[in-house]
Amino acid sequence: MAVSTISNDEKPLSTALIYFLGILGVALVVFFGGELIRNLTGIGAKSGLEVRVTNGEAEVIVNDKVVGRTPFESKNIKPGTNTITVRNDNRQYQTKIKFLPSKKDSIFVVGIVRDLGVSDVFSSGQELWFDNDGSENTIRIVSEPSGADVYIDDSKVGKTPFSSGAITNGDYTLKLVYPGYESSEARINVQKGYTLNVSVKMFPYPVNPVVEMFEDSENLYNVSLDNPTVTSDPQSWVKGLIYWNTTRGINLDNTGMNKEKVFDFFVDYKGNIYDANGNPVSTQEDLEKLKDLKKGAYLGASTSDSGITDEARKALEKLSSAGVSIAKSETAKIKATPYGWLRVRDTPSLNGAEIARVNSGDEYKVLEKETGWIKIKVSDTVEGWVSDAYIELSE
């Protein structure tokens, strides 16, 4: 039988060479192909995230996973759209942002700054991220409310929504200003070939820069505002005002900012009463707890109204009946008369019936005033009107 004489050491050598070249080819494709894919799609690259809160601290959650607490910084975030949650014991804020993959010499960082506040209205924040959507703009800015003045390095460049391709590479100071809202400021970096997106939520002022007392009151301050965003929900407004007091401060009668709680109770234009923590006061028991309190605030829905609403006045009467002193205390001293005494009448008129007589030199608490007449408290059971011609007033 004829037998093939192929060498036993040739076949293994040829096979090994073929295998080696094949494996080498696959390795080269994997290596260079993988680099090409990474360069084109960002696979294997990472993104950055920085999160801060302006008051207190909060948890940072990325796609339902707790990754740390503020101040938080990471350069290990997966590129693409991520859901970021910032949460403290009372509030949370959530947003979805597109994260760009890092480049060879730099990493794109998403920045989030929040004041979680006490509600959606009474909170604020900034979000900053880069985009490569092919736009010619190097910066794009939106705000809530819209129409805020935009300043870049102290130069006004427009109003929100604002976009521009004229802002060149570099670092800048960005500031947004809107009447009735706390201004927002941030340091930004602009890069050619990318669009820097800035989204700003501004905090509305819950109180004027200086708060003054009503002229006819000894402890009631006027915090009325004209911003319907603030005034439409009085209970939320009270909470926002208290939060502002403890985080920014309130200036009473130009005495300087005070971060200690300055108000013991609140009355809004609807006639609702709140305690020092912003909780509604509705029962007589709750009212009696306020009787020794000293400073109150009236929350009116318009600064053009010189006084308070009828609903608020009725609420103040409830407080007064519970022992809370509201009106400024004036004293009426009876002047000398031909008879040494003065008639007290039941109405502010000479036709009013005489209900009592008071002696010259005596002093009484003033309750009300009408043209030509003053109502005084004669005793625990008698109140009446006397002619102001024979009265000397003092506080």
C-alpha cells in the first residue's frame, strides 16, 4: 500500500503559523478598531459631575443609585442621559441631563447648584452642561422667570432666553438679574466647538429689603408684595418668608439683617393666622398660645393698599381678643374743663347719650378715633366717646 510521506514536523509548523497570524490579525482589529469606536462614540470614556447645595447638605443620586453627599464631585459618570436627584430630609430636586464623554485632554463636567428651599416656588438653582449638537452658538441661557437681564463680566448682553456664538473661549462671570428675584451668579467656561448650556431657577423675594411697622401699630409689620407668584399661595409664602429669614436675614426698620426669627405670628390678606413656624392657627387654644407674642407680620397682596383687608382685620380682632396687642397704645389725658369733668357719650356725636363722666387730669386708653372724637376705655365694662377738644394724647 502506498503511503504518503509528508513530514510529521512540517504540518504542525504550518498550522501554528497560520494560527499565529490569524490571532495577530484579530488582535490588531480589536485594538485599532476598538480605539476607532472609542474615538467615534465615546465608549470607555467618562464624564464629570459636581453638585453643591447652598444651605445645608443633601444626598446625590445618579440613576436611582446614591453616589454621595454634597459637596459632591466625580469624574466617573457614564456618558449619555442621566437622571440626577439632589435630596435632603424635606425636599428633593430631580433633572435629566446629557453628559458628554471626555476628550483626550479634558473631561466635560456637569455642574448643579441648588437651594432646595421649601417649595417649587421658594427654591433656586443652576445647571451647566456642554452640548455638541452642531449649533454655532457657544452659549445658551434660559431662566425661570424668563426675561432676566444677562450680564457677562459686568456687561449686559441681552435677556433670557439668550444664545450667542460671539462669546469666545475662556472663563467668565455670568450674572442674571430680574426685578423681585434674588440675582444668580456663576463662573462659566466657554469652549469652541461646543455649546455651554445654562439653566437658572431664580428665588423670588418673599419680603422687601427693609420691613417697616404700620404707623398705627405697636408690633405689626407690613410685608406686602406685588409679585403674584409669591402672594397667590399665602401659606407657602409664610414658609418661604421664614426660610428666607433664617438663611438670608430680614431687615426690620433699617436695623440690619437678622437671621434669628423676627416674627412671632403672621396674618395674610385672606384672614388666615399662622404661628412662628408657619403653621395655621385655627382653634381658640392655638390663639391663646399667641397672647404673649410680640412681633407680627401682615402679608398683603398689593403694596398700593395703605391698610389691610377686612378679612385680615377680623383676624387681628381675634388675636386682640386672645390678648395679643396689635394697635399702638395711646393715652388720652382729660384737659381742664369749666366743670372739672367731661361727658362720655355712646356715639361720636353731641346727640349721643351720656353714659359716663370722667374727671379732668385722669388718663384713659384710646380705642378709636373719629373726626372730632376719641373713643376711650373708661372701665372694664364702659367704653365711650369724648370730644377731642378736651383731650391731650400721648404714647
